[in-house]
Amino acid sequence: MWFSIDKHASVPMFRQVFDALQGAVLAGQLHAGSKLPSTRELAEQLNVSRNVILEAYELLLAEGYITGRSGSGTFVAEGACLAGYTSAAPDGEPPAAPAALKSSELAGISFRTGLPALDLFPMKQWGSILQSVCMNSSSSELAYGDPSGNYELRSLLAKHLRRIRGVISKPEHIVITSGAVQALQLIVRLLLQSGDTVFAEEPSNEDLKNILTSTGAKLHEIPVDDWGLQSQKLPVGMSPTCIYATPSHQFPLGGILPIQRRIELVEYARRCGSYILEDDYDSEFRYDGAPLHSLQSLCPEQVIYIGTFSKIMFPSLRIGYMIVPESLVEPCRQLKKLSDYQTPSIEQLALIRFMTKGYLNAHILKMKKLYKKRREHLVVALNDQLSVEFRVMGKAAGLHLVVEFVYPLPDDFGNRLKEEEVYAVILPYNRLLLGYGHLDEQQIDEGVRRIGRALRG
Ligand SMILES: Cc1ncc(COP(=O)(O)O)c(C=O)c1O
């Protein structure tokens, strides 16, 4: 035989025999009708047990590569050669997964946005709830559930959002999704077709902008200033199908949309018959007062409200939701069903307990204090360590802020940041986007020191 067996490889030995013979048959190196050695002979040649060869031959037989005639041997089957076939199997061992980045490592400092302080999430509480949900779940809870999500979770959410954000909703109007991203994807698939127009704030999250145009709609951008979307710049004579906005905490510049602009936006949407997609991704974290009322509370029939547990819990949980007007309830439910049937039940059940035990509110309160301190620390560090003129944009909220420099940034600023092993997004108009929620004070100090060095060159 032209191949050998690696007894120490992670790929089982029968699979190595199978792969070698299958590849040779597909590539036409073993022709239809050729006789294969008996299992005993091959086991001797390869110095492996006969069971290894028997198992490989059984699989080759089951998949139709070989035929067996009792008494006369094993033959390559007809029609199993694929023209132009080259083995897709990679050589050797699969590469090891890259080591996860520890947030405590100072080597590289990432001011990436949207990451909460994951090391402070009460994993013991969450873990014991998850365990108990798994041990006690009934058959009906493990079977297919309602595509809109667990009804009890939706009732809790409706109450929670009414209390903290003034959101007007019934559980029937809520669809639980796999994060805000999926909520937006479902809405886009449902409402936006090629030739439609969608408005979005400029600047806004690039990934989300790509979702908005993913079904062929044309994007029209509305500029943003320190207070958010400039409603006076909503164009006359255009009729967008949807207007995407982040009124509670503009992403990324941080403005909070004043009531006058909210009213202007709602009236514009009413005139045009457009839906406003209100992305309320981090509004629980506002540091100089209680969370604001949602835009949805002004006009629930025109607004699709999108929320997420990614920032108040952790992003890999992948639980978000949307609250839709009556006419969209059933289409959204159907579309969620066609997409992935439902968001996993066990996590939804655990979330119900996490909320009813008061753990979620306690965690939000604790994190709010921490993020407020981290933000203040970052602003002090910027003032202490940057020798150039700048201002901090946006309101005291969320997990990120934007620094706007008075003078142009050096041309090679991006490379200098790389050399300093600092990750931060440079925005147009000499602005730097800094996510701080996941960084402790020591990391913030070190990161700002490096930004200072990168600015000095
Ligand atoms: C503005 C904005 N909305 C939504 C999301 C995504 O949320 P999710 O993790 O729930 O999909 C992000 C991600 O950071 C974001 O920046």
C-alpha cells in the first residue's frame, strides 16, 4: 500500500484508512473493478488490527465506494471516480485554536466598543440558575417553543421596559431574537426591498449599515451632531421605508436626542409612512440621571424598538428582542420561525429566573456605578496625559466615548497606535472612538499613555 498509518494522530486509524482509499477511488487511482487486498492482508501491511480495516471497509461499502462479493473479495465500485478530484483533506493536525485574550494582559490594550466588564458578571449565580433549569426542565420546555419567545420572559420584559424606559408594549408585541443584530436582520428582510430607501445616522455602526442595505435598499445618511440625528436635515420629498436611529445614546458620537428633534423625527416618519428602527443598545447605562424615555413611547405604532442583553449581561448570550406594532407581529413571528425557529429555550428560562430573583437589576446597578467611575477615570487620564487640545463628545452614558482633537491627527496615527499595541477606531474629523467598559483603571491609564505617545510620534 502507498500510505501508512500514524498511530499517534488525533484522526482515528480506521478514518485514516478510509480517507486514503476513498481519495484514491475518487481520483481514479484505484479503477472501478480493481480488487482491494483482504482485510487480513491490509491489516498486516499497515501493522494495525484487523478491526481497523474492517471498520474502514464497512464505511466504504456503506457509502458505495466498494462492493463486496462474498467469497471472491472486495472491489472498487463503478461510478465512484470524480473527474478533477483532488483531496480536500488538510495535511497533518488541525492548527490549535488561538489562545483567548485575557483582559488582564497589558500587552495589547483594546479600546474596542460594545464590551461590558465580562470578568464582573455574576457567573456563579448565572451558572447555578442554568444548572437548575437544565435539571428541572420539562419535556415541553425542551421541545420546539413559541418562535416569538417564552411568554413569561416577554411579560417580564414588557414590565421591565415600561418601568425603566416608558416603552409601551404587550408581551404579544415582543419577539425574542438572537441579539439586536438578528432583530435588525429580520426587520430588514421583512420591510426593505431592492429600490426602497433606508435612512441611517452618519456616523453609525458600519456592520449595522451593511445589514440595512443587505436586501438591496438604498442608504441615505442623515448627519449627526452633539445631540444626535439632525432632524432638520431630514430631506423633503423622499419617502424612506425605514429610518434607523440610536436616540438614547447615538452610536458612536454619544448624543442624546432632545425631545424637539424626537418630535420632528416622529412627525417626519408619520408623514412619510416610515418605520423608525430605534436601536436602544445600551441605554440602561446613563450616568447623570435615570434612563431616558424611549422614542417608542411617543409613537408605538410607527416605531420598532430593538433591545439587547449583550451589554447588561454578556454578548455571547445572544439574546435580544424587538417590539413591533400590531400589524408586524405575525409576519415577524413567521420570519423568526423560518430563520432559526426560536432563540434557545434554556437560556430564556434562565433569564426569567435571573430577572425574577432581582439579579439582573442588581447587576445593572453595580455596573452603572463601575462604568461611571471608569468613564470619569478615562476623562481624567486623557486630560492629564494628552498634551494636545481635544474635547470629549457625547453625554455621560454607555460603554464608550469619542475624543475630538482640535488639530489634525498625524497622517500615520493609525500605524503609531499599532506600534504602541493599542486598538482604537479613528473616525473622520480627527475623532477617536474609545470603548472603556471592559478596561480597568490600570489598563485605561496605560492605554491613554500609549495614545499620548502615538500623538507625539
Ligand atoms: C449600536 C449597536 N447596536 C446593536 C449592537 C449589537 O447588539 P447584539 O449583540 O445584541 O447583536 C451593537 C454592537 O455592539 C451596537 O454597537
